[in-house]
Amino acid sequence: MLKVTQAPQGPILVSQEFTILGVASTDYAGRNLTLIIDDRFQSPGPVIATDGIWRVRFLFQQAGNRRMRIAVGSESVEVPLQIVTSLPPGYAQLQFINPPTQIQSGQMVTLIGEANNYPEGAQLLLRADGRFELARPYVQGAKWQATVLFTQTGRRLLEIIGSGQDKAQIYVDVVTAVPQPPRLKFITIPDRVQTGQTVVVAGEATNYPDGTQLLLRVDRTFEIARPIVTAQKWQAPVSFSAAGTRTLEIIASEQDKAEATIDVITPPQPPRPPRVSFTSVPQQLTVEQVVTVSGGAENYIDGAQLVLRVDQQYEIARPQVQAGKWQAPILLRQAGKRLLEIIGSEQDKAQVTITVVEAPSSSFKVIPRTTWTSTPTPSDLPNLQPLRITLHHTDMTNLPTSATQSQEISRMQLIRSSHVNGNGWSDIGYHFIVMPSGRVYEARSERKRGAHDVINDGLGIAFDGNYTAQTISPAQYEAAVALCTILCKRYGITDPVTAVPTPTADFGTRNLPRICGHRDRVSTACPGAEGGRTVRLADIRQAVKTNL
């Protein structure tokens, strides 16, 4: 896009500068325009600004009907121009608007006037006494203006000249400047200060010589400073010991003084330091039991984020402060004496010890992450509020159902190494891994978004092994049903069977149950046979629904 927004509409004098304004697509920003005159002569033009605006200033040395083509890239626009040696009688007209009749010597004044029928950007000449050039103003919106100063008194002739045939004249009387009396005033004074606080007040001392000593007084009684005039200005530091509305005076004489008021307040008490604490913590809980712990967050603003940590190592929640309080649900998978910390900063934390006991032997258990690695899930990963569960297989050689826990720990470490060192992820991608033995291992923290089905808006559970043809073991099936039942209850998934609109990585939005397979969302063979037959996906959904 390239277009002209403003161009001369009438005749232009030879050697008279004029302006053409326009706009271009911002894609051309930073590029030079090319000016092509009468389809013969080419000249470089101005650079297009970042907002697409451009401005061409030009003048012709030869009269006639001229054409200027303005081009950039593959686009151009042509402007026809009439260049003349003299303007038609009465066409252009310059004049002064409300000129002063008298000016003091040394006084800056701005003269303004009209420039009817002059092109935008045309340059005029402002002259004094037929000899002295004062300014060369440009025409803007059929008007001109210029700021001038006279140092010589007398009756002066001013002329604004556009061409030999078009000018306007006025006379103005320049008189000797009348000396101004000395005058004091405040220019810098705060509205409010605290007792004991030192501030600088300052002002002007017009027509006072350098070195003149002034008097600064408070409440018309107490002298607080004697500032010295420098370059017709003064300043002084002040401090107040008593609160109230105080009156300041700067005095040179009984005839020249100035007043100002300032509010002096008692400084507020320093803010109390923030402090976090525990107020509601169970003395004992069971492995896999979800409980809510809470506490106070004194002097923290609403929305401030705290860190809840266990054993000075594992971050388990990031509660936010609301009305000076915080709370967070927690789940611990390792029995023993556990140290909980709520942390606001390195200088503000609180600790409490709780006892975590093993669940009854008949209860379902998840083997904690600390069993196979001392490295916690990175705390800077995005938090997760699971909407669904995606089932996978690890696509590794199947361990026997009689595998030892030592073998399974080695497998967990191998999977994490593959994901971190092979895929470049920050942690193992799944949240849980179900071994052929039926043991379930905690993988990535279920508080953090995983890396298992691209969308990653739910929990990822992987059956260890390859189930393209082989079916998961009975122990894996029972463990998966128990795990999915617990997770559905924990995160409010009430119906794992009915299909609902679900975003996928490769198939757009599909209707899928809340417990689905990897291949339902991504073009892959995981977790095995189509429809999840080898991982008993339909059976797991139905069993979980029955448990719920």
C-alpha cells in the first residue's frame, strides 16, 4: 500500500520548496522512496517511518506542468504539479494576524499569519527593515509563524515574503525594556514531609544580583536558613521537629517576601515484618491420604505465593495468601517422621513435624519417587489440574511378573534417563508407571504437567513393557484399576466411561472418555493394540466407574 494524503492543489513557484505527505504499508518501514520526475529523472527520496508515514520536500528549477512519481518496491503513485514563474494576480496572499504594535527590546515574541493558496511546506522569508533576515518559516495548514527578538529600539518594518509579487508589511515600535522590580517566590516545596526529614525548598529571586542573602523563616517567627542568590535562584535544606501545617517565608525586605505552607506529619510506625505459620496440621496421617494443611501469613498481601516443602527438599505445593491465611492439600507416599516447611522467604519460614504411617497391608500403595531417585521433579514446571488420564506403555522389553524391586528401580532410572538425556525433557514424562508385578511407582510429581501426550492436560500412567501383541498382566490390571479409582476420586473425575469433547494433538477435537489411550490423542501405536485391547482399556474404565 502506498498513497498520498496531502499534496499541493494549485500553482507552485519555481525554486519554492513544497511538501507532499503520504502513508505506506508498515512492511516498507525503513526503506527509501524513489522520486521519478516527468518519467525521465530519478532521485532518491526520504525513508519511510516505522508507522508508514512519509514526507517529501522538493522544489523545481523549471516551470511547466510537471509530474512526480513516488515509488517503493513494486508500488508507485503519481502527483501532477503546476510550476510557474509567477503566481496569478490575487492567487496567493500573505498577511500578519493580530501583530503587536509595541515590543520591548530583548523580548521574544511569536508572529503568526496566513498564507492562503500556498502549498504545504512552502518556505517564506521574514525580514526587518528591508535588509535583515529574521526567519524562514514554513507554511503549515495555510498559516505561518516565527519567533523573533529585537535588540535595537525604534520603528521597525517587518515583511513576510513569499515571492516577488506577494508580501505583507507591518510596522512595530521596539521600545526600551522597563526594569522589573525584584521579586521572590517558591517554586519547589513538597506538600507533605515527616518530622525529622530533611528536604530542600527552592525558589526564584528575579532581578536579585548573585550573592544577595535572603532569610527563610517558619511560622513567621523562627529563622531556619539564610540562602544566597545564585543565577536569580535560591535553595535551602529544611527540617521540622513538630508536626502540623507550617508556614514558610522567604524574605528579602519588608516589601518583597513570599509565603508557602507545608504539612508536617509524624512518620508512621515501621511495617511489621511478614510472618508465616502453621495453624492446622494433623499429627498423624496415612500414606496416600490427602489432607489439607493451613496456616497464617501475617503482613503478606493477597495473592502472595508461598512454598510448602517436605524434608527440606521436596516442594509439594505453592499456596497463595488470602486474607492473611494459606492452605494446601498434601499427599505423602513415604512413612516416617516428615518435616513440613511453609516458606515465604529465606528469612521467613515455619516448620512442623508430622508422623506418616503405612497404610494397612490390604490397601493400595504407590511406591514413592524417593525409592528410585533422590532428584525431585523440577519445581519450575507448570502446575497441573488434571482433567483426564492417558494410558501408555513404555515400549521396553517386558520384565517378568516375578521381577525384584531392585530390577524395577533400575527400569525406572533407565526410563528417566531416556526421557531426560534422549528426549531433552526436564524429568521423566509419566506420572505413574505400573510394573508387570503390579507394583506402582511414582514418576513425575502429579502436581506438575507431564510430557506424555503433547496436550498434557491430564495424568500419564504407563504400563512398563511392550503391549503391541501381549496383554498386560492380571496384577497390572488390578493395580491400574485401583490407581485410576484413587485419582478419579482425588481430582473429581466422576464418569470415566462417557465420551466428552477432548483436544488431541493430531486429530482435532474428538469425543473420548476421561480415561483414554495415547493413540486416541496422538498418531502412535502406544499403548498397544487399537482400541486398547491389550491394556484392557475398556475393562479398566468400567471397573473404575463401578468403584466410583
